[in-house]
Amino acid sequence: MTDVLRDEPLEVDVTRSDVVFDGVVWDVRQDRFRYGDDELVRHYVDHTGAVAVVAIDDAERVLLIQQYRHPIRARDWEIPAGLLDVEGEDPRDAAARELAEEADLLADEWEDLGSFALTPGGSSEHIRIFLATGVRPTGETFARGDEEADIRTEWVPIDQAVAAVEEGRMRNAALVIGILLAARRRSA
């Protein structure tokens, strides 16, 4: 075992890569690649990447949003998040954009909590999660459509959000990672 436990990047010989489903938001890709003595085929969601924001106010409350997510047939609790779908946009700027678009909020201070592969067996998605403090209203209300049209927002004491995660009442991966990391940082 090494002194530092970490994921290890590995380049494999991809012999062919094709988009087998061209989607509205992301695509499904089929890759053929050499691994060891074998040639394998894998299908995965070819994802643009995403950002998420743990916004904490001066009262140590975290902003949660609730919206409908069709694949899981639920209105799940989340933290503000969105796709990295603007060419060349810095992830921190994308996080600020998402916080404004989904919650009509700005933040004065930003901390990068890290980048995480949410489902590495089936998607290339990495999500970068930020901690935002010094939160205040934008002064405008953003127009929201589709599943965002009826977003519900709730400011929750961070210890209650941690308890909901630990008890399995909130299961959104970005929320779980973000809440636990933010709580640990805030208590350190």
C-alpha cells in the first residue's frame, strides 16, 4: 500500500468510440478499448460535467432546493446545481450562475470543495462542488421553466441537513457529498 491513498489515472488504448444515442442534454457513447489481453466494449453517458453549490447563510443554515427528477420519480432535495454547458465557462462562474438562476442569490466568498465522479461505472460526469458564504439576494427573480418552474427552497440548519443525510432521508449524491464536506469544514 502506498503512503497516500488516491485514485490512479490510467490511459487505455481506445480503438473505437461512437455516439450511439444523441441526446438532448447528453449522449450515450460506446467505446471499444484494450484492457490487459482483452478488448472490451462499454456504454456510458458522455456528460459535460456539472457544478453544485452548498450555500450557507450567517445563521449557519444551508440552502436546499426541491425539484422533480423524472428518472427517480421523486421531488428530491438537492443543492443548487447545473451543467457545465457554456463553452469555456470557469466552474466557479458556472456555480455562481446556477446559484442565481435557481435561488436568486449571490455569494461573496467561494471555496472549492472538490470534484467528484458520481457514477464512474456508467457516466463520465464529474461534479465540482463549491461552498458559498456571504449569501445575499440578487435583487431579481429569474424565470424558471420545466422541472425548475416549481422549485421549492428551504433554509435548514446544517446539523439538521447532516442528520437527514445520515438517516437516509436525503439521498442526492451531490447534496450528500456537499453537506458532509461543508459541515466538516465549518466545524474544523
